[in-house]
Amino acid sequence: MDAQTRMCLNLLLLGNKYIKNGREQESYGVLELILNRGDIIPGKQEREQIKSKYLEVKTVSYQNLRPVMIASVGGFVVALMPNLSNQAHLIASEQEYLDRVFELEFNLNAAQPTQTKPLSEVAKKIYEYFQNVKNKTPKTLRDLKKADRLSGYSDSELMDGLSELVERDKINSDDNDSYSLPDW
């Protein structure tokens, strides 16, 4: 913790358990010595309250490797320091992550995940027409324009809808600009 933060918090003491060079170390001793001295925290009752709060917080601090602080912010406060580390939780193992990065950047032959957006209104109407038609023969643009449900659409809108359905393999197209359902 830097000097500016200590000054803003009016931080008196900081106690911690930490691991250094593979060994557990702790620095609660100074905190406990100061809590017993009357010249730092005046008033025996207040000192006992702070001590009992400290003992509660110390166990959590010890288990989670989080520092305990005693600050004087309008009065004495005992609390755990916030976790200020920038460690992010892993969402995948390192190897999975590296494989995915390789696949996205260098494997150009890999199948791209398709993001299908919903059919347009025209395409839905055309598809309904094909599903409900009585005469199961290939249909042309002219046949579509004659249908009541499609009469309000222009030629270009109908062509766009047909193209959309052909792209998604909902209908088949042949060389004569005729269209049919795959199961006809």
C-alpha cells in the first residue's frame, strides 16, 4: 500500500498472513502489541471493543490471506482490506485457450460457426406459401405474385425472400428460375 493511500485512510496498522519463498509468514504481532497499549488507542473500553473486532476479523484474514487494517477514520476502525489484485478467473485451461486462438487465427479451413438470424417477413410468407400449396410442382416468381398472401410484395422483395430461403436450404432452385421444397 502506498503512502498516499495510507494518508487518506489514516491507516495506523496493517497485519497480514502471506506466503513468501514457499513459507507461510505473518505480521499480526505488531498489531496485537499496539492493541494492548493505552497511548495509541486511549480508553480501555474502546480498546477492548477494537480487540474483539480484531480477533473476529483476524480469522477471516488468516484463512483468505487478506490483510487486516486498523485505521482512524472519525474513530478507530478494524476491517479487512479489499482484494485489490487484478487476477482474473480463468474461463478455460491454458491449452484450450491456445488451441482456440490458433483455430481462430490460423486454421482457415475450420468450419465457421453460423449465426442464423431469423427469416425476414417476406421469406416467412413465401415459405408458408410453399408449405400450404396444393399443387406440389416447382413455382416461378409469376406464380408467387398470383398468390393472395404475397400480392402486396414487389418483385425485388419476393426475389430477396426467395434468395434468403435458397441460402438457408429451405427451398431448392433450378435453372429455369423455378423453386420447390426439398421434399417435393
